[in-house]
Amino acid sequence: MNPARPVGVEIVEDRSGQSRCDEGFLRLRRLVVRTIHADGSRSRPYPCDLVRRPQADAVVAVLYRIREDGRVEVLLRESQRVPIYLRREQAGVHPDPREYVTILEVVAGMVEPDDPPGPDGIALRAAQEAREEAGLELDPADLVPLGSETFASPGISDEKLFFVAGEAALDTAHPGEGDGSPMEEWCALQRLELAEALTLCRQGAIPDMKTELALCRLADALGYLPQLGCYASELPAPFDKRFDPLGTGKAPGAGA
């Protein structure tokens, strides 16, 4: 059972001054590097810091259903994100009246070391995250890639995101057990029409970049036009024939 909705975060201890950069969940590599040029020359040495997690790859799973009226509905998960909440302590950030105690995101999670390599492992991990975070049982074979992977923040981290989509019975979704950490003790699920979810992303109410990208990729793969509430196949000629999903491969569901 979920505890009460979180309203804030209290720092119990700050271990920053006593911790090494190569210990803890996030590891900092503080390097001095040189750039190697095509002619064999090298730049002068310069500092470069990078952040790593125990697992560098993560899966992003867009769970959706197509309603009777043809519109696409997606599942989002509201939960805590402590680093975002603690922006309030950071000097020099752009003023923002929002608190960010919780944010909405698509289902996502880190690829584990014992997951099979390749696409099968990504699909398996996505199915497990759907079970843990949304209480949904999906066959990994029914999870379809949404384009190629992308780096989350290449200036500071080597984390890579793998995007998949799966059609699911969203009306049966319920908060799962999570990963057992206090950060995942509370969550709430929301089902939103795809156009509404994307509008909230653009307005800043869903301030998560991977979620907006995942929703856009889903719309493209389905051939669904959120602004119009219809599919490309429903457009009058010749526009219906001109629609071409952007590198997503086979569409994961009806309407394409």
C-alpha cells in the first residue's frame, strides 16, 4: 500500500565532503584528457569529468492503448525525483515557482547486468519494469523498439536510453512494488490522451525530456497525428500517402 503523497525531502546527512568520487551509486571520473586529431597531432591536456552509474544503459517503455474512439492513451507514472526537488538549493538556477516534489514520467528502468544482451534483453527489462512500476504483465515479444537508442546527457554521462512501446490494458494498471527503495514507496499512475500528455510536456507540467521524446516517437510509429486526433491513413489524398514514419521501422499497432 502506498504511503501518503510526498510533500518534500529532508536532508538527513550530507556525505559529500567525506566520500571518494569512486564510491557510491554515482561514480565521478575526474580525468585529464587530450584530443587526438586526424593528422596525428594532439591538443593540450584539459580536464574532463564524467558521471557513471553501475549500469550505463536504461530502457524507456511507452505503455499505451488505442481507445474505441481511435485516440491513443498513454500511461504515466508520478513519483519522487530528489535531485530535481533539491534544485531549490542550487545558486544560479533560473527562478522557477514549481516545487518538483514529484514528476510524471513514462515507465523506465536500468538494464541489469544479468539481462540478456541485445534487443531481447531490452524487451525483457521493459516487461519487468512494466510489472514493477505499473502492475502490468506484458509479453516481451510484444514490445517493439521505437527507433534507435540515444544518450541522455552526453556532456556529463555515458547513460544510453533504449526506447520501446507496448500496447497494454491500461485500465488494469496499478502501482507496482517498485524497486524496494524509499524513493519508490509512493507513486501514482495517470492515463492521458497522447495529445494531452504532449501538451503538458510542452507547457512544462511534465518536465522530463525522455518522456516527451518517447511520446513523440510513439505517435510517429503509430502514424498518429495528436494535433488532429487522427491517423495519417485517414488524411485526404495525397497526404495519406506522403506520411512516412521517421526511422522507427514497423509500426507497433493499428492505424499506421
